[in-house]
Amino acid sequence: GENVEQHPSTLSVQEGDSAVIKCTYSDSASNYFPWYKQELGKRPQLIIDIRSNVGEKKDQRIAVTLNKTAKHFSLHITETQPEDSAVYFCAASIIGGGNKLTFGTGTQLKVEL
Amino acid sequence: KAGVTQTPRYLIKTRGQQVTLSCSPISGHRSVSWYQQTPGQGLQFLFEYFSETQRNKGNFPGRFSGRQFSNSRSEMNVSTLELGDSALYLCASSFLAVGDEQFFGPGTRLTVL
């Protein structure tokens, strides 16, 4: 089955700096890659997703890149703010294979003032 | 539009008991997936239901089961509870059947004593 690895497990940045979180996946059939943000005590919320027919997608301060050949995808957050502090999860699934998400282990992002 | 709801929010059980958790998806959503979240294992997929049929199943023992009703509400059941079943159980609903955004509920925190 699919396996998703996520690094780093913790990330501390200064406010205004950029943060990058990286994931690799094992199943070349995976073609949908969402990123979820989970604040303490709250439910995971989708912040951005990408499908394998594109290499990059941006939404304001957040961007995701995908390298299908290397089976890598990354989340980039620019101009980080304290409210970006949360746990971020990457995930992978196969469109057409139902809504089964395989998650990475999460990255605790801390944005310091 | 009301979000995904889960009941109960908190549950305390003892080993050997069984438990039923409920999930009401967003109106119009027909796919419901269940995930177990623990500090050690992260977010792990349990199963997915679509139109009352189980479409996908994760790698959990047969003590974990689920079902979906004609109104798309879903329940999951865990029999013969073990200490290791203590976790946050999240359900997520989506509109489409194929790799669509999943909206998570607030979760049910199960503690097994």
C-alpha cells in the first residue's frame, strides 16, 4: 500500500520567514495530494491540494510543488505569521480509488515573534 | 451549510466493552471516511463508505466495523475494546466519490481504561 513520509517533524521559524515541509510517497499511482492544517484541539482543515497534472499551485502565501518523477511534494509558506503555528499533514490518494487518504506523520510548525 | 458533526464528542470505556460512534456528513455528501488519530501513529485510515457500501478498508482488525445509512449518516463500532484503541476518531465527508476534498468533523475522543 501507499506510504507517505514527511519531514521535518518539527519546524521553528521567525515571523516573516518562509517555511518548507517535504513529503515523499511510494505509490506511483497516487495523483491527489492535499495538505491539512490542524490547530491544537481542532479538526484538520484543507489548506491547499494539488493533482498530478500540475507541478505547482499557489494560494496567497501558500504554495505546493509536485515532482512526480521523484515522488516528492512540498508545502511552502511565505511571510509566516503566528497564526500559521499548527501541525501540518500531507496526504496522498488515488483519484478514482475512493476517498482513502494516506497521511504523513505531521510537522509541528512554530512561528516565533 | 452545517459542517460535519460527530457524537459523542468524548467517551470513556473500559477494556472489553464495545462502542458506537456516529458521524453526520455535510448535507449532500455521500462519501464518509473514518480515521484514527493517535500521537504515535498519526492519522490512519479506517474505512470509507459511499452510498451505503464500504469502498475502502484500512489495516485495522475486524473489531473495527462501520456502516452507512440511506441518509449518508455513518456509524463505526469497535468491539472488545483494548487500551490501544484510545484515540481521536475523525470522520470526514466529501461530495464526490473520486479524490475530492474531505471535510473533517470535530472527532470523538475515546479513552479506554
